[in-house]
Amino acid sequence: MLPKKLPNESVIIRENIPDGKRINPPTPAERRVLWFLLTGGLASVGYFTYWFFTDTRPGYWPLYTLLLITVGFKLLRLLHEWYHYAAMSAPEPPATKRTWRVDMLTTYVAGEPYDMLVGTLRAMQAVTYPHTTYLCDEANDPYLKQVCQELGVVHVYRGPDKVDAKAGNINYALRHHANGEICVILDPDHRPRPDFLDRTLPYFEEEKVGFVQCIQAYGNQADSLIAKAAAEHTYHFYGPMMMSMNTYGTVQAIGANCTFRRAALDEIGGHAAGLSEDMHTAMRLHSFGWKSVYVPENLSRGLVPDTLSGFYQQQLKWSRGTFDLLFYKFPALVKGFTWRQTLHYLTIPLYFLTGLIAAIDMALPIWALLAARVPIHTHMLPLLEAVGMIFFFLVLSRLYVQKWTLDRREKGLHFWGGVLLLNTWWIYLLGLIYAILRIKVPYIPTPKGSSLKDEWRISIPNILMVALGMVAIWVGLSKDWSLYSWFMAGLVLTNMFMLSVGILIAQRKSTQSIYQELLTGRGSKLRLWWADFRYDVLFTLIRSKKVVVALTFLAWVSFGLYQTDLFRYELRKSDIRQIEKGQEIPVPGLLWGSAASALTAPAAGHIAVADLPWGMLPSAMSIPPATMIQAGKIPWLNWRLDQAGQQDSLFYAKLLAGHFDPYLDRLAENLQDKGLGLFLSPVPPQRGLMAYVAAWRYVYAHLSRQEVRGVEWVWLTHEGLLKAEVWPDYQKGIHLGMSASVERPEFPTLPSRFSDWEAAPVFAVDLSPQGLSQLSPPADTGRLKGILLADTASPEGMVSRWAVRQGLAMAPQLLRPQDRQPAKDLPPSASQASRIVPQPDGTFRWMVDGSPFYIKGVAYTSRQSWRDDETPLVREVLAEDFAQIREMGGNTIRRFIPSVFDLNILREADAQNLHVLYGFWVDPAWDFQGDSLEMATEKRLILKQLAELKDHAPILAWTLGQGTWQRIQEFCTPTYTPHQRRAYLAFLEDLIQAIKALDPNHPVAIILEEGAGLDLALSEVKTWLPSVDLVGVQGTLSTRPGRVDSLYALYGPDKPFFYAGFGPSGLDETGQFRLDRHQRWEEPSDLEKAQAYYQQWTQHIAPARGRNLGGVAFAWRDRMGPTRTWWGITDTRFRKKASYYALQEAWLGHSNWPMRLTDLRLEVIPRSSQDFEVRAAVPRPVIKGYTFSWSLVNDDFLHDTGELTPFLHTDSRFVMVRTPHPATSAHRYRVVLHVDDNHGHVITASVPLQLSPSRYTVPQ
């Protein structure tokens, strides 16, 4: 008799076998959505591949090789997955025409639980279709014989011969006992549904169908986290992937619940043997031409391994067996496969290659940390962008295809499955090694039944990997503190977390109570609610067709906007520093006005209005503009274009004839002095308006030719001058002032009066004393009072909106608050006297470590902005760069902006005996007057960074700003610039005093730019910045470094200076990049650049030693601006250019340029508006052994673009270029050439392709 109580409750399948639900194939609408989604995914893979091979460079070759392997595998596996989402189908069963003789077989091996097997035998006997059930008992168990007798099951024992394990057992029964036309092979833990045969047999009506497979489902997923994770591995495979295999004719036979045609098995010699016998059987059937069908119905349930040891044992057997099929069986069977079956059996085994790939994924960041090296050189944001797009489509596609899984719990992100997959890496790797070495693995059935024990021994490999990761993070970050090390450490931490979770869930004895608490404890209701919400709301929503289409579209639109730089618009222009069309001015304040009351007016006013009679200079006024500015006011000068005692017509005639030019010249010189910032408003007369217009234009043009700085012109108009034809619209940006009374009834309608004007009126004001007295915040928005701002940002360029404002601009704070000593009256700091020593002859000497020091520096700009190269500043790169700088004769590097690479730089500089000029960026866009909170915050940040770095030995001095004083004018109106500049210097003075209190051991420098305004800048530094120790002048962009020496002697403070940047010419005399006759950036040749470095040092810097303290060459590596090769002593691939040897000659007195090629120039021959021939003017014999690398870039952002092919494929000195668009002013292109001698040296050249279309000719 059968026992009344089953002996082991833990192995009971706890879930009922489901009813006849099946997975329906995608509808046409769903299929379109799926293809739309997969197309987006393929595009993301294409973009990633293009980016990876064009925008990155190999780093350390062993790491790069490993990265190529793992990236290639992941992309292949991703494409394989999407390939199996693309053609899902679910066959409809044909009408049944016959009755089949059916055998159902299962097996038993000693040690398997009786209760599990008995339950399966009962379920097999309960199948309603007539059949014979067989138990293939390897143990010849007496109890099971009794069970079979009572249940009506045929008991089969093949004797002591155990050849081919399960396959041999099945084949013995087939040959000696079973004689049905159909045979069903079930694992002893898989219980069929009563209608199992009714649902599978109809498909055999097609004579070539060799086997029918259904879903393999499990009933014990909830027993443990291992069981849940193991089941998650199968959900997608038995859902959407197998449904696509049904379409492709590549359905995989699963030995747990597969139905075979007996004739098909007989033709291939029976059930195939091996550790992956089911896959081997399917391969043989497909190779012999038999077809397969997949029925997406849950017709049985089995048991999944619920312990780590059981799962490992199963996966080792499968991985060893699958690799054996790939290596040794596939070649013999491939000739019978279709191309899809060939692809299938070639790629399916690669799943188990995840062990090797996971090992690489874990070893790669550990190796990178320990060796302080990187696999690739790239910018981090493009990397995250490229990977992020793939990840987005991977997750979205996986969530969407879960519509074609059967059970509710099969949907989700499958976190536990991912944890278990990573933790099984060494098992899969062991299977691969065993297959290669042909080491046998015994066929042992997967253990069934729960076991509450801890499994520490089989977790040892993962524990060791976690420990190695901890060591790598500690050592790596101690050795190399950079963004890339953090990234690698983040990868290691992620792997450590996943491995640690896997180690913990394997210890069922220790963690079972926690697991049970989660299932049944107080938090279980919340967990169940979250599960319901996740499955029924979130996952259902994300599988909506509309949501998927919307997300896909949004992803690519966002990506496109990012790529077109729409999100890179500069938003930091302050409202109170630059008055723009349509811009609101939120700071309150009233215009107020006569000169007599200007300096005693209420504090709310910020503009001092005064009259400037014709013939008078501003400095001769009773209250000069300089005095107004000192009081924090902006001067507004009403300049009368007439002369007492003369008729207007006579005055205007003399003016236009040049009679008053001497006065205008003196006025220009006077306005230039002291950096005044004011509004200049020529006042119109009551008569002779057209003559006034001519006079206005004359004086404006005359003073403009004198390059008067700091003056904003106002076209002060009234009723008679509102016609567009008299507006001086050839100069955009002139302010418009409207002289009208606020009480006039037409005042509120003024906006409509300007609707025809295409120029840029900025404001209209009432300057009458009566009107000024009535200005106040408007109570009635229907009547305009005060400042009117026009918005001409509409596409038509017309005045489209007017806004009411209370004041014109800003509320400048006094530079010297009453509660502190004025900065300019503070005694100069003497804390650095021991470092920078004045000499009796008026020169200076810098003493460093007791010895005289003279700066021979290099601007090390790598990774300081988007224009710099993508080289990660890990210790390996820094060591190579700094060693080359030392060999060149350099003793100092200069950094402009704090970065995450600072510790690496300082440590390596110390190791290489280099000094560091460490700079703090002071943004010219900051509001130095109005936003005291921002300034206090920035000051704290600078002092915090300085405190962290001040004790590093390589620090030579601190530098502040990067030409900030001059660049302030780019963010301010001319009238506000002097106030903002002095506020900036006041901020620096306060900061420098705080720095000296914190670090008295290092001098502090301010960085200025050589060029227009340097004289004024030096004068202001002398007056307003007494605590600074030295001045750095960036002469990089000038062809006249000697001019700095002379200006400093005239205007500079009694402090030394150094050249903060010198090098090849980049700008012309107007401060613009040098252009050719077609307005294209004209880059000097490499020879010219090398000569510039050499001559500036030997002719201007070194001869004035003592008056200056040395110089810094700009820059170490090529940058994007204005071309890819303009500045750089080396290129982005670390190759030395001619400039390197020029500086070596200047600093050490010897050098030897190793290339036969000394200069390189390019010639462009246009063939059409888009086609060009570009030639390198180099004799052919000279270039033997050299590599020519051509590229075409867009001049706007220097992106690679277009097509470029070698000319005739015979001579690398010539290239044919095709641009994406005609090369006009709207589309600017540049060809760049690198000639490499393959020994670490390069010579570069670039030439623009922007030409006027009319100039294109086809040479005869």
C-alpha cells in the first residue's frame, strides 16, 4: 500500500497546475510597436559602435583587449535577444484526424524523493488521452515497483548497465518496452496537466513535425530566493524567445516535458546522449530535417533548484554539455541545418560564456585600479550617453515583451536572477575549461528537495572576489585619485554588492528567518501592496503601446537635442549686468535727475543725469563722471550738439566739415581715461531735425573710430524723429530714449509707434523734471510709467512686447563698506618677502627652497574644459607627460581650474620634481556687486580647496582668475563694467587676505590678459589690489610679448610679473582670430608656431629676467579651438610636435627635431561647392615611412563629419573631400592632417573649406 502521508513536504509542488491559458501572439499593432522599439534599439547599438570606434582611443592594451571582448559579447548577446523578440508566433492546433498510440516516460535515480516521483506518476496517469505510462527506474526500487503496480504504471529496469545515463535509460525503454507512435519524456519532478496530450498531439498531424515543446514552469519559486532567482532565468526564454524560435524553426527541446514523434527518434538512433541530452536531441532532429513546434501553454509544473549547490550542480552539467556540443557535435551536424538553425546552435551555447565575460567584467576594473591604468581614453559624459541609450532600450524592450509571458509573477526587472547569474560565473567558467580540456563531469540529476543549511564552501570563490575588490579599491584610490578611478571603483563596488547579496542568500539556515519575516511578518502587507502596485500599475503601464512609442520617441528627441547642443545654451547672464531686448530688470530704483542734486539724491536712484555742454570735457564738469562712478552711480550725460551764439545750421555745417574734430579727439581721449562707463545722449534740438541726424551720425562715427571704451550711446528722440528712415540702424544695439511726458495721453500707446522699426530699441524714458518726479511703481498697468523695454526676439525682428519697469539697471554696492578699512588703504602684505625678494636694481628674484627660481612652465590644460582632450589624467598618463616636460627643460606646470585630478597631478609632480602654479577660476559672469551670498559661497569654496592642497610640496603659488578682469565686459554693459571690475578686485582683495591668513607660505597672483585694456587693468590692480604678490599676464595670443614689459613698467604695481601664457599667434590686432580673405580661421604652420615659442622666450621673456619671473608656454596638448591643432606642444595622441623641440632649444640650449619634414602646408582645389581636392605640399621622397591621417571637421564645434577618401588610393599626400553641405558661411568645414613618423613625433596642418559659392571653379 502507498503511504498515507508523504515523507517530505518540502518537495511538494505548492502551486496548482494552471488551467488552459496560453500566450497569444502579438497583434499587428503590437508587432508594429515592437518593431518601432527594436529599430530604436538597433539605432542605439549603431550609435554606440560608431562612438566607440571613432570618439575613443585605446588605453592600456591588455585592458583595452579585454574591454573589446566583453563589449563585443554584450552587443552580440543583446542583438541575439532582440532577434528573438522580433518574430513571435503561437501556432494554432490543426484539426485532429487520427488517434495516436502514446507512451509517457519518466525516470528515477536512487536518492530522489519518493513523494515527488509518486506525485508525478499520479499526474501522468491522470492525463485523459489514452496512453501508457512508464517509470524507467535506475535503482530497481522495490517500493517504486509496488507504487507502479498500484497505479498501473509499467516499471522498467535496464539492469546494471548505466551507459549514457538518462538517455540510455530512456532508450532502453523505447527499444524493449514502449512501442507507441508518440512518446512524452518527463522529468520526475514535472507533473503534467490532464489535457497535456490533448494540447500537444494535434501538431503531429503534420508529418514532418518531430517534436512539440511547451512552457517549462515551476511551482516552488517562493521556497527560497535561490529558487526565485533560478526561475527568473527562464521567464523570457520560455516566453517571447521560444515563440520566435517557433517562427524560425529552431525550437529548443527541453527534456523535462517534451513530446516526440517516435519515428523521428528512431531515425536519429534514439534520445541523444550527453550532459545536455535534450539540446543534442533537438540538434540531431533538426539536422535530419525534422520540424519543431512550440506551444506557449503551461501544461506542466516542475521544481527549480532552491539551493545554491543544486543550482550550481545543474549549471555545471549544462555548461559543460553545451560547450561540448558546440565544439565537437555542431561541426558534424551543421550541414543539415537551415541558416537560421546554424545561427541558433552557434549562438545559443554562448549564454554559458557569461562566466568568462563576468570574470572579465570583474577583473577589468580591479586590474585598472591596481595598475592605475585605463582601457580607453574618452570623455565620461559621451560614454554615459552612449551606454545610457542602449540601457534604456534594453530595459524598455524587456519590460514590453513581458506581455508574452504567462504568469503575473514572471514580469519585472528580475534582480534576483541577475544576482544569481553573476554569482555563477566561476561555475560557467569551469564548464568551459572542462569542455576545452575534455574533463568528464558525471551525469547526476539535479538535486530535489529543500535543505536549510549554509553553503559557505561553494561561496569561497565569490568571497575571494569580494575581498580582492576591497583591496583593489583601497590600493587604486590611494595610487590614483581621479574620476576614472572613481568610475572603476564604482564598477568594483557594484560587483561586490551583487556577489555579497548572492553569498548571503545562499546561507539559507542563517537567512531563512529574515526571508520568512519578509513573507509573513509585519512588512508583508506592504510588500504585497508594492508587488500588486508594481505588477498591476507600473509594469502594465510601461507595456502600453502608446507609452512605449512615446518613451522611444522622447528618448531619441532628447538625444537629438543634446547632440545639437540645444541644451548647452549659456544661461548664466545676470539680469542686472546685461540689458537685453525684452529682458526684465528686477532691481528697484528710480531715475532721478539734475546734475546739481546728483550726488545727494535718494539712495534708490542709480543713474546720475548731468548736462555736458558742447566744447566741455567730462573731466571738467563740476561733478565729473569719475566722481559719480566712485559714488556708485552711472553717469548719464545729455550732450548738447549745438554751440551758444551760433545758428543750428551753421553749427552743423562746421561739424560735418570737420571744424570740431580736435574737440572730438580730446573728448575721445578724455572718455578713454580711467575706464569710465557712462551713457552719452546727444540732445536733439527743436528745429533742424534732419541736420541733427546727420550730426549725430558724424560724431558717433568719429568717436567709434577712436575705439572709445565704456560708452553706451542713446538715440534720444521725440515726435519728429520716430520715422524709421532717420534711425541710425546701421549700428545695432544703440539705445533708444523717448522724450515724452508720462502724463501725455499718448504715452501708453508708445509701443505701437515703434512697430515699424527693425533696429533694436532698448528703452524709452521720460527725461523731463516733471516726468522724473512722477516716476513710481505703476498702480495701473494700463498706463506705462518708467522704463520701457522692447522685445525684438521674434523671428520678424519687430517690437512685439513692452514691459513696465521701475528702474534702469542695478544697485551698485559701495566698494568700501563703512564698517571696514578701505582695501586700497591697507598696507601691502609682507608675508612673502622671503620668497619673492626685491633687488637693489629694482628687479625681483624668486627664491624657492633657498635657491633662485625662474619659471619655465607649461600650461597643462588637459581635462580642464570641453575644448581639451579626453585623456584621463591617471598616474600613468601624468608620469609620461611630466617626464617629457622635464626632458624639454620645464620646471613648472600651470593649472587654471580645480578638478578631480588635482591629487594625481600634485603627487606625480612631486615625484617628477615639478612645481605647480595652481589656479582658482573666478567666473566673469558672477555678480560681484549684487549677489553677496554667491560671493561668500564662492569664497568659502576656494578657501576650502586651498586648505586641502596647501601642504603639497609642488605648490609654487596660487593664481586667481583667468583674465577675469577683461572678460567682465563680455557680461556687462559698458556703463556697468567699471563698477563690476572694481567690485571684482574688492572681492579678490578680501579673498587674498583670507588666503594669506590660511597659507602664509605661498604667494598669490592675479591673472590678466594681454591686449586692449591691459594698461588700465594694471593701473586698477595697483590701486585696488595691494595684497597681491605678483601679476600673471597671458601673452599667449599676442605677437608682441615685449609690449607687456613696457606697459608693466608704466602702469604696473611695485610687484613682479610673469608671463602666464605665451605661444603662437592666434589673434589679430582687434582681438579676433586671424582670418584669411574669405573670413576663415587661418592657422599658422607648425614651423611658425615653433618659431613663435622660441622667439618669444629668447627675445622677450628671458632678456627681461628680473623684471619678470619667467613664463608659461600655452599649451601642453592640442585643444579644440579654434581648430584641433592650433595650440599644443604635443597632440592628443601624445606625439611631440616641432614646438616641443623649439622650447627644448630655448630652455636647454640643444634639441634635435627628428623628422625629415620641417613644415607642412595644405592646398585646396575646389571641384564643386561640396567636393574638394586637398594636397599636402610635401616632396614624395621626404614622406617615406610616414603615416598621413586626414580628417574632416565642422568648424562650428569641430565635430568629425562628411566623407574623406584617399586620392586614387596611391598617394597619401592627396585626398578627395565631400562635405555634407555646400561649404559656405553657413557651413564651415576644415580638413586636418597629421603626419606621423611612427616614432612619437607628428607635424600637423589644417585648412578651411569655407568659400563663397561664386568662387568655386573646376580646374581645367
